[in-house]
Amino acid sequence: MKIGEIIKLLNAEVHYLHNNQSDAEIKSAAACDLLSDILARVHVPDLLLTGLNNAQAIRTCSVFGIKAVVIVRGRPIDQKLIDLAHEEEITLLSTKDSLFIASGKLFSKGIEDAFEPCE
Amino acid sequence: MKLNEIIKSCGLELKNSAEDMDCDVTGGYSSDLLSDVMANAKDGNVWITLQTHNNIVAVAVLRNLAGIILVNGREPEESTLAKAKEEGIAVMSTPLSTFEIVGKLYGLGIRG
Amino acid sequence: METKFDKTVEILFELKVADVMRKDIISIGPSDMMSQLKKTLQERRISGLPVVKGSNLVGVISIEDLIRWLSDGDADQRVEEVMSKNPQCLYADQPLIHAVKKFDQFGFGRFPVLDRESGKLVGIITRGVIINGTLKKLEKEYKEEEIRQYRASHFFGDISADQKKVTLKFKISGKDFDNAGKASTTMKKNLKRMGIQPDIIQRAAIASYEAEMNVVIYTNGGVMQYTITEDKLSLNVTDSGPGIDDIEKAMQPGYTTSESWVKELGFGAGMGLPNIKKCSDKMDLQSEVGKGTTLKIEILIGEDHEVK
Ligand SMILES: Nc1ncnc2c1ncn2[C@@H]1O[C@H](COP(=O)(O)OP(=O)(O)O)[C@@H](O)[C@H]1O
Ligand SMILES: [Mg+2]
């Protein structure tokens, strides 16, 4: 699925779109509010869905190699976060959908989770 | 949809039964932040989380949730199970991730 | 939080050897005579030359070689009989930091620069050329005055205090959640510029980030020091308390003492230390309650991260 389609599907606000690439392909996603759990995964998803709207949401993507993040639950996005997304080159979107609804919508369009339980 | 049907369709492992396994699930809520669940989950929702600490039972009781689904193959802590028994809160687990199990529930027609 | 030192290192990663090298190469041929070399070195006031046949590098010859030859009192000889063959070289597309490392490692005054594709000699690099190139770039970003002070106090010695090493230090403030993780993401970018393999960078970044978060969350601050050598990346994280009383317990997956504010921020699930261990090839955690904690990890880089 292309980022542009995800933006439409989630009625998402675009805060930073890396390289203006609305046709960047998203194949997999993870939904999580615990960043350490993401960092302990085996595979890197293309997209992170989270209710966290702090700097760590962006830095976790940067450290782990995730290209884009959707902040759910209509959490406010402040300018500092947008600046950081810019600096770290992470696409930053937000939606009013809950984590449940946003995940459900994306799953129903064929997005998968690259999740593999470790040991 | 009833809790029982959800368990069957999604292949959930039942860790603790609720008093009423035939209750209607009003929707789903997924979050790993307890205060967020306290603030935003709705009565009768099934809660998807990777938190296993016994505080989750208290939150489920306070919010009248239909049950808790633990993801990523996580086992509830002993104290969590004990508390769930005491309070009659359904606890289930799945090897799937949050994204995957939510996707399945959504596919069954469960909404927010 | 960024210091001029960080900036200098960043520039050394950013600039390529080709950006600063001298392209007006003075060279000598392998069948030229030593007496000719003596003349050239004297006239040009330089301390060494590449030996070139066609446009291919076949060796290097230095003023030391010339002195040795003179003191041996031998008859005039061809340069190729005295020169060092198989010289150490740099490639034009390597980041400048590789050049800095190489100077430290070998102690030579100059390195020939080759084009990676054709193997042909395209330039010469010296310490002076590196310093000038870096300062020029740095000067664009800082005021004259600051540069002058900086020029006096820092530079080469700082970046490579020891041989064959690049060391980077970051100060971490306790409870500063906004800036937490900045050292780790900065470091990740630097490792990328150094051309280290992506999977190793990712492991290093994860371990570093979890360690940094622990310092921010549980302590009043500390220092993270990265050391990169040919074969490994080491990270040393020290803080000044409160310390961990049962390290074995702290290492267990799921064990945490984090308060709810930490959990609300997305951390404190007790997975940090176990993940640091998983990501590193070697891990050592020492702590004294009331004094502080020291975490040392090593990640092996392996041979193929840098052209020989
Ligand atoms: N630098 C440190 N100083 C003091 N205590 C620490 C430090 N690092 C870790 N700890 C202790 O070890 C526990 C486990 O750490 P970790 O595995 O990173 O999980 P978490 O941070 O999620 O609790 C922490 O809850 C804390 O009690
Ligand atoms: Mg931690």
C-alpha cells in the first residue's frame, strides 16, 4: 500500500512526508505503545502505529530503521516533534482513529506485521 | 459478537474464564498505556495489550471490560492470574502481535 | 548539546578524501635515478613522492629512503630498487575519517589516493590537507573567533587520542526526556557515514538507545563513550548513581522498577538490559549502590566493513 493511500484511509494529517514520497510502499506495520518491545523485534516493519506522541516515538523509528510513524488517538503533535521527524527523516502522520481502528483498517487492506516471536 | 465466539474464531488461548463468557463484546480497544485505557476504553470492550502486570486486571474491572487479550505469546504473571480469578475477568492470550490480532477482530466486524 | 568537537567529527565523516586531496601530483618514475629524486625533493621541499608508471602507482619513496641510500654511499640507483612497494593507499571515495585513522595507524606523512574503479593514482593526501579541508568547512558554521580558539586547543589529537581509534563522547542529562536518545541517533548517523554494515549499526543503535534511556530514566546523568577500532565498536556508559543492587535480577526480562510516568512514555517494560545483551557480542555491567553503574558493551565489526 502506498503512503498516500494510508493517509486517505486513516484520514491522517501529514506533518512530515520524507522526500515528499506519497508513493513510498508500506508492506508491514506494527502497533504498539511500548517502544522497548519494538526494539526487541527480529524484523523491521515499514510503519509504526503508536499512541505515543513524544520524541521517543521518532527516535525509536530512527534507531530501529522504521520509515514512517502514525500517531493514533488524535494525540496532539507539537512543532518540536515535527522538527525531529524532519531531522531524522521519518515520515510523521497522525490520525483521530484509535490504535484498534487504525490497525484494523490497514490489516483489512493487506498490510501485514513482520512480527516473529523471539525465542 | 460474543466473547466465546471471538475466542473460537481467533484461536485464543483462554487463561482465565469470566463469570459470563457469553457476554456481548461492544468493541475493541488496543493500548499498552494503562491511563489511556482508563480514559478511553468503553464498557464491554475487549482490551488488546502486551502488558502482563496485575494492574491490568484492576483497569479491566474499573472500566467494565469484556476481557483482556495478551499478545506476542505473553503469559500473564501469576499475580495477574490470581487477581483475574478473584475478579472474574477473562484473560486470553495469542501468539499473534497486536497488529495481527486486531486485524482479525476487525475482520470479524468488531469496531471501536 | 552539539559541540565543535562533534561537529568536527561529523565533517570528517561527511567529507570524502577526494574533496580535500591535492590533485597536482608530483611524482617520479620507477626507472628514474635516485640522484633525480634528491633534486626533486630539494627543489620542491617535500618529504616523499609516489612512484608512478603510466598513471599506475607502483610504490612510494620518502626522504628517509633517500637519506638511507645517501648514507650507504651506494652508486646511483634506480628508484624502484629503493622504493617501498605495495604502499598503503586511500581511495578517493572514502570518508576523511578513514584517512585520519590511517595516519594514526601508520605514522606516515602522506598517502597516495587511488580511484577505486580504475586503481589509478588521482591525488595525494597529507595531514595538513586534512586539517585545512576540515577547518574550511567548520569555518562556514562557526565564527572566526571560536575557530581560532578551537584550532589552538583541539583537533587531530582529540579525534584520535590513541592509535587506530576513533573516540566519541556524549554527556547524558538525567530526566531530560526530550533529548533522550539523541546521542544514540547521532552515533547511528556517524556509523552509517563510516560505512559500517547496516545490521551492525542497528544492533549498536538499539543497545546504545536502551542504555541511554536507562541513564535518562534512572540516574541524574552520565557519559556515553563510543570507541571504534578496525575490528570492534565499544560503548562505555557510566553514571553516578543510584546504582543497581541486584544485577542478576535487573538482567531478567520483564524485571523493572520503573514508575508509571516512565511507562506512560513508552519505556519501563523491563526489556532494556536483556535486549542490550542480545544486541552485543560482549556485555559487562558493574554497579555499586549509592555510587553508580558502568555498562560496557562490544560489538564486533568484522573484516569487510572497510577496504584494506
Ligand atoms: N543505569 C542504571 N542505574 C540504576 N538502575 C538501573 C540502571 N539501568 C537499569 N537499572 C535498573 O534495572 C532495571 C531493568 O532495566 P531494563 O532492563 O533496562 O528495564 P526497564 O528500564 O524497562 O525497567 C530497571 O528497572 C532499573 O531498576
Ligand atoms: Mg531500560
